[in-house]
Amino acid sequence: MKIGNIEIKGFAALAPMAGVADRAMREICIEKGAAFCVGELTSSRGVTLGDKKSFSLLSCSEKERPIASQLFGSEPQIMAEAAVKALNFNPDFIDINMGCPAPKVAGNGGGSALMRDPALAEKIVKEVVNAVNIPVTVKMRTGWDSDNINAVELAKRCEAAGAKMLTVHGRTRMQMYAPGIDYETIKNVVKAVKIPVVANGDVRDGKSAKNMYETTGCAFVMVGRAAQGNPFVFEEINAYLKGESYTPPTLEQRFQTLMRQVELMHKYKDPRNAILEARKHTAWYMQGLNGAAALRRMCGEINSLEDISLICEKALEQNKKL
């Protein structure tokens, strides 16, 4: 697959997840086989106002490439200005978010709210495309609700405005992250445009990735929540789709990766904030283990790197045969 003139190799990308898929997680996932990644959702207005937090969200490293800076907003000129400022962080492409269902985003006209105004969405894409010299992509949902499934119309408008790739999350805004994926709408978008379409939603392993490819005809798949605490999912998907055998990591390897991820978080962020954020990441790494509930409770009290090491030791002791 190509995003503009950027060659993408592999089978699955890491989805943007606000407050989750930070620089540390992205680096680990790329290392484990993610084909590309998209940065955390960033306010276009915050960027244009010089907000430090917004700039920190745009920060990326060579170890994350190919990577997109993802922006949200509802004002074409502000989105274009933010995209230009994002170029200072050297992303490989700019991704426009038209899929975030969060009230604080959609409630202000950004994210998935743009699906209710295709003309405005098209204008935003056109302004951003004209403002930058790197590819511009769009992430959307199938529609606002079950009575307004308009991903095909929006996809055509985005393509006409110059977008080089589309990602479609197979749910409406009102569905949020509820079970069930609308494969048919993704398939219809694939048929409606000539640019690559990436399918997103409930891809959690090699089998589900293959099903998404075969059912929708998409050019690529994107993994979100399944990568939380499990960056190895990309190795598993890559092996499955290549027809190769896959050996899951040992618990020791799993926890070594967790510690590296947390150490990177500690390096890239305010140390105190990094440790607090590490609580949820550590809890995700405990999923599926014996005594997982108790281990997750311990994760809620993490205050240091040593605490995480102790939790890993306890988990290993309780799961010696895994």
C-alpha cells in the first residue's frame, strides 16, 4: 500500500488512541511489527495557540516511522494552520480525525461530528491539503447513527479534496465501541474510491485481520484496543498473514517489554505523570493471567518503577506454567 508516495510494508497499523498510544507505546509497537502509526488526537486550535501540551502530543521520533500527526477541529483555516505547524515535528503525513466520538470533541463540532456536515468536512480536507506538502489522510466512522450511514459520501468528498488514504472505523458515532462491526459499509467505501482504505474495528489477531481483509477488500487493517498491553499482536498478525508459525512471548519477555515501555514513558514525559499513566498500561499487560483481578488492583496503587517490577514478580510467581 502507498500513502501518496510513502510505501507501507506489512499488514497492520497501530490506531491512534488518545491518552493511550503515546510515543513510548508507538515505538514499541513499531518495533513489534506495526506497519505505521498515528499520533494522539491533537487540537488544531491548541496547536495554533501554541499550547505546550498540544505540541507534546505532536512530538515523534525516528523509531516511530512512518507516523502521522492527527489533528481535530471544525474550522478549515485553523486546521490548515495547525497542519503547517505540525510540519515542524516532521510527520510523514497528516491525519484528519472525523471519527472521535468523545463528547468534548464531537460536542464542539470536531471528530465524528464532521460526518454530519460532509461539505464542511470536504472543505477542511481541501484547506489542509493545500497548506502542506505531505500526504493528508482521513479517519472516519460509518456515520453518525444507524439512520445516517454516510461514509461512502464522505469518502468520495475526501478523495475529491485530495486525501491520499481513508481509515474507516466500522461503527457509528452512537455505537461508540459497542460490539459488532459494519463490514458492508467499509466494503462499500472500498468500492467507491480509488485511494487506499484502511479498515478499523475489532481486529485483534491474525484470524480477525484476515477476515477483515477478505470481507471488505480493504488495503490495510488497523489495530486499536487489542494492542493495549499486547504490542506482540502485530508479530502475530504478520506471521498469520504470511502463513508462518508464531511463538507467543514468554511471560518474562512480556514483562520485559512492559518495563521498557514504562521506562520510555518515564523518559519522554513528566516522571510523575508517566508513573500514573503506567498504571493502566501495566494492568493491560496482566490481562488473561491467573490472579489478574488482584494484580489489576495492585496496578491502581503504582507509584514507582519498583512497584511495577514487584507486580511483575508476583505475576510470574502465580503463573509459572504460562
